[in-house]
Amino acid sequence: NLRSVDVGFNANNLLMFRVNPQANRYENDRVPELRTRAQAALAALSGVQSVALTRMTLLSGGESITSMYVQGKTEASDIHVMSVSPEFFKTLEIPLLVGRDFTVHDNANPDGAAIINETAAKRFFAGENPIGQRFGYSRETAGKTEIVGVVRDTKYNSLREPAPPTMYQLYQAVPPSAR
């Protein structure tokens, strides 16, 4: 029965693996260059259509959760976090439902833009347009990050559980509290 579960992304011909640069004694300042080189080398392989990076893979059993303070609201909400490269949605064929995908301009201010899933849009912005809404990781930063898009729900860490409210930010933009 689990094979027939809709995971929300195209799992056909998809290879996911983990790389731990620190295990090979890479200093933190060398890791971004390693990521860039590895992504380019993988993309150059015959048959590879797209390459994306993420801090944690979907359905890996892991979780990253942080508090989200929506501008104009008094209570914080917990939201799952995925730190992804701009190619992530294209690579996994996760449809953008409204708004826009990450752009090159977002790299200049990576924590300035976020994309949320359908569940987060319904839970935190019921009856409102989530595009343009702003949030932060504390009350003081509640206006720092703008929601620029909404994507289809995907399974997060379990095939049996519904998609939790999830926020996607650019790879280097994950807040320290969510790591």
C-alpha cells in the first residue's frame, strides 16, 4: 500500500544521497566551494537532467522545525523547514501553485524570501493571500522574510503522515535555531 502513496514529488529516476564534508576534514569556509563543484560535476554527468542541494532530504526520517512569527500576529507557530538550492522544485518536479520560485536575486538576500507549502498556506493564512506576507524567527524580525510562493504539499518524513506546514528557504538561509 505504501508504494501507491502520492509523495508529492516525482520519485522516478531520482537519486538522493548525503555528503558530510566535515567528516572528510573540510573546514567550514571550504564547504560552499565544494557544494558548487559537486553540483557542477553531477550536472555534467550523462543522463543527469537536474541537480539540487538540500540540507535534509525528504522522507529521511529527520525533522527541522523552527518558530515562525508572522508579522501582525501575536502568537508564534511551529513550521517545518527545508533548506534548498534554487533548483530543488524543478529537480523534484514539485509544482508551484501560486507566486514565484526562487530567483538569482534572492541569492543576494537569501533569508529575504521563502516558499511555503499548501498546508502552511491554509493553516497560517486561511482566507488570505499568503504571497507578500512577512515573517521572522522572532518577534523582532517578524517582517524580515517575505513569502514569494506556494508549492504543492509533499510528504516530509513519513509516508503515513500528512504533509506538515513546511517552509522552504535558500540553502544558506536556514536560521541557526533550525539547524
